[in-house]
Amino acid sequence: MTRRLAREVAMKTLFARDLGNDESDEMIIQLCEEASLSVGARNFGSYLVQSVITNQFFLDKIIKKYALEWDLERMAFVDRNILRMALFELIFSENTPVAVVINEALEIAKIYSEQDAPRFINGVLGKVIEDLPKLKNLRAQELEES
């Protein structure tokens, strides 16, 4: 549950950043304090935010490819950031099982987004999982080239 709250705080921080608040460092600190997160959860939430920001171009490219018939800029901010976080964990993190990443994304969508959002997010992530080894290799290749 602690990591769930950290993911929620991270999503809120990324959401605020999408709305034009570039003070993500201060935002996550404030939200972690309001949620009374442990030091470990705070670190995990901050790690998610910074990692998504650092890899946003790559993550958005993946969303554009797998969210068929959806324009990234017109996608709900909440959904877009839930997808960014889930994709980061799926592609970059070896620590969280795939089923946990998907479940967490769906549960956060149920709380913060529209009624159809969990189905949409599940559909996109389901397509990504089919290509997950290929996406991990693609990211590794991009890192080698840069």
C-alpha cells in the first residue's frame, strides 16, 4: 500500500507538471508530507517522477505507438501520466512484477480518472507487454547510441 501511495503522489506531481507547474521537486516533497509517506516511499515516489521526466520522450513515443487512434496531446493528463509511470516500470525496472505494475496503474486510474480509463490503460499496457522484450532492447540500443 505504501508504494501505491508513492505512485499516486508521483502521478499527481507529473499531472501538475503537465499543467505547467515545473516545480516537481517541491511538489513531490509537499505531496509526500501531506500523505505522511515513509522515507522509503518518498524516495520511490521521487525516483518515479525523476525517471519519468528523464525518459519522457521515449515513454511518449511508446504511448503514441500503442495507444492507437489516440493523440497524446488530447489524452487525459491523468491517463497519460499513469501510462508513463507504468511504462517506465515495465521497461526500465526489473524490481516490480508486470502484474503488479498493471494492477497499480488500473487501481490509480479507477481513483483519479474517468470510468473508461482503466479499460483504455489496460488495453495499451496489454499491447506493450506483448512487445516488452523488444522495447527493452530498443531502449538499450538508444542508450548505447547516445
